[in-house]
Amino acid sequence: MIVRIEIHRTDDVYEYRVMTEGDLLFDANGFSSVVHCLADAVEGLPPAVRAVEVACGGVVSGTYPLHVLAANASQVAEHAVNTTAAVYEAMRD
């Protein structure tokens, strides 16, 4: 199964939703960063999950095998933030 982790920020507080085929599996809020959201979300995933699509601020940054995301949450978070910033910048032009 492939799930989607949607991460959003309000002021300095981050929240996430884990979705599959448009249905909410679980969510949480009150995090201080994207990497903390990813780490928490990965811990709660059911065993059937094999890959994760990451979206930050409405921008999909990629789909990762679960073991890659779990081992590299910091790099995936940085990529998600940078991709989102680049897309928002491109939309301003």
C-alpha cells in the first residue's frame, strides 16, 4: 500500500494527515518541524504500507519506499521544504 503524508504549517506549528485513496488513516498536530511530522507519521503506519508520498504545503515532493523515508527523514524533510519553496517561487513569476 502507498499512503500520502500531507504536512501543513500554521504560524510555527506543523500538522500532518496520513491518507490512503482519499481516506484519512490518522493525523496529528503540534509539531515544531517537517521532520518531526514525518518521524511521528512513520511510527504510526500500518504494516501493509510499503511506500509513502510526501506532500508539504500542498506540493508533492516525492514518493519514497518506507524504509528509505524511515532511515532518511531529515533529508526527505529538507527536500520537501525546498521543493515547496521552489514551486511557490515559480508561481509568483
